[in-house]
Amino acid sequence: MAKTMIPMVNLQDQYLQMKDEIDAAILKTVASTRFIGGPEVEKFEEAFAEYIGVKHLIACANGTDALQLAFMALNLEEGDEVITPSFTYAATAEVLGLLKLTPVFVEVDPVTFNMDPEMMEKSISAKTKAILPVHLYGQCANMERILSIADKYGLDVVEDTAQAVGSSHQFSNGNIKKSGSMGTIGTFSFFPSKNLGCFGDGGAVCTNDDKLAEQLRMLAKHGQKQKYKHEILGCNSRLDSLQAAVLNVKLPYLESYNQSRITAANIYNELLSDIAQIRTPEVLENSTHVYHQYTILCEHGRNELQEKLRNEGVSSVIYYPIPLHKQKAFTSIPHRKGELDNTEIIVDKVLSLPIDSSLKREQQEYICNIIKHYFNS
Ligand SMILES: *Cc1c(COP(=O)(O)O)cnc(C)c1O
């Protein structure tokens, strides 16, 4: 008997919940024949800037372009070093290689999976120009610590917020800021499975710096401020109007969707709490986690557990099986690697379980019972 799998993320269910609104928005955009730019894109840029709490927000084609635009705008020189984790999606460091910058791979903390600030500081050299933290799996990194190190050494900070839209960090003065709004530039992805996903590719960059904002806007538009006046070499990176229309429908639901993910994560934490062989995710005291992924650490038997789950109709994914410093693509670009012992250990232990806003408690009980049986037999 073919079983229907419990998916990592149920996009079907999410669409059906807002089908009428989405369909209407898409039809309206098609009828307007305004496919590039126009009111939907402008509306989204304004609404999203307000939600994140930043002065300027520029929509672009995807989250990878967002990172590329950010590093183009910073005007770094060939060989300048950028501190970033090895335990992340390839896009993070790929753009550095393409721009002839040197990624310096730094260790992550094995509890939060985010870059270890102490190791980060140790990796700073005379060539270091920027820090590129990734709010991995949805948890905001320790931005107060990262910003104070950046300040001490005069470095820019680009936040890769692809997985963490809506998470935040509370500073010791009480201020709470959303991920992406704290560094020099923040980058976002609206890939369909991200917490705020469109129906294709989409992304954005944001900043509070007026000059950088102007630069970012020009770079995404072939280096022009005025039509047919190209002041710098740029690229073509835009969010199309249909994607903006979808995002305009979905943005108002983001908070409640993130809240449902947090509730589901708490249920997992509770159901998995008495299994000695796994560790459930931990959240820093001053940061929030929006659980783009719910990732457990298995002391042993991770691959066999994944196989068992698959046989019982449960999806799970290893994010990420190979750290960037061990990827073939990165052997060809200059990079430096720090001590990466934790990174090399956790790639063999992590397993992400299904999570999204429509996951049911009964499904989670089913998943957790399989995990319990696996470790207790
Ligand atoms: C998804 C993702 C990206 C890239 O986003 P795209 O929209 O797919 O280009 C970059 N960084 C991280 C950490 C991601 O998860």
C-alpha cells in the first residue's frame, strides 16, 4: 500500500487556506498586464520594510541575488575576507567566491547552530572587511555580540536572513530588533518553502543607510538611476509583479504562521524530551526562533533513523550533509578555514523533521513515536 508521506512543508494546504485571496490577486495582476515593477512591487517593498523595521527595502529576484547585491554594494576589493559559517547553504559563500572575495569559514556553536562569536573574533585578520552571519534554521544569531565585534574592528555586517524572516533579537538596553534590520544590510529569500514564500523565486535586501540603499537599487537595475543612464555595472535582479502580488497576500499571515511553527516546535520538544540519544533545538535567551527547520541532533544512528522514518511515511532532510569547506566548488576558490571540529561532527548528526503552520499534533505524535521506538528497541 502506497502511503502518503508527511511532507517537510505542506504548501498545498497553505495555498488552499488563502486560495480565494491569492487567486484574486494573481488574476488582478494578470489583467493589469503590469508584469514588471508597478504597484504590487511598490506595495510589497513598503509593507515589508515596515514589518522588518528598516528605512529602505529593495525587492530582487532571489535570496542569492540579495547576497550578491549586498556584497557588490559594499565595494570590497579582490581578496578581502568575509567571515561566515561553513555550516550553511552554499549560496551564502558562493557569492563571495563569484565576487573574488575570500570566505573565512568559522565554527558554529553546536547548540544553536549559529556562528560562534568567540571563534569569529579569533578569525579576524587585517584583510577582514565584513561578517556574514546566517540566522540558521530560523534562529536569530547573537547579534548584540556580533555587532560589538564588528564595531570594534570596523567591519560591515550582512545578515543572511533567508531562513529567519520574522525572528528577532533583544539587546541588553531592552531594544528588540528583527533579523535583517540590525546589520549594515539584511538579505531575504522568498523561495516557496521559506517561512514567507512566493510561487517562484523572490528575494529582498534592506538597509538603514541612504547611500547604500541607492547603490543597491541601482545595482539591481543594470546600474542605472535614470533609464538608459548606466553609472555602474550592475545586474538584472527584480521581483516580478505576480510574485509581489502573492507576497502581498501572504505577508499579513506571516506572524501567525511563524507562531504556529513555534507551537509545533514546542510540541516536538515535549514529545521528544525523554529520548536520551537526541538533543532538541535550544534557543538563546535573547533571540527568537521561527523554526524554518526543526532540527534534532542524534548522538548515533541518524541515517538509520532517517531510513526508518521514510519507511513509515515521514519526510526528513539533512541540512546540510557536507560543510562548505569540504565542497568541491570551494576548493577552487581561495578560502581560509578556521577550526571546524563541531561543524565536522554535527553534519553527521543533524536531522530536520517536518514543520510548518499546518502540521497537526497527531502527526507529530506519530513521528515522535517512530523516533521513540527506534531508539528504545
Ligand atoms: C534559501 C537560502 C538562500 C538562497 O535563497 P534563494 O532564494 O534560493 O536564492 C541563501 N541563504 C540561505 C541560508 C538559504 O537558506
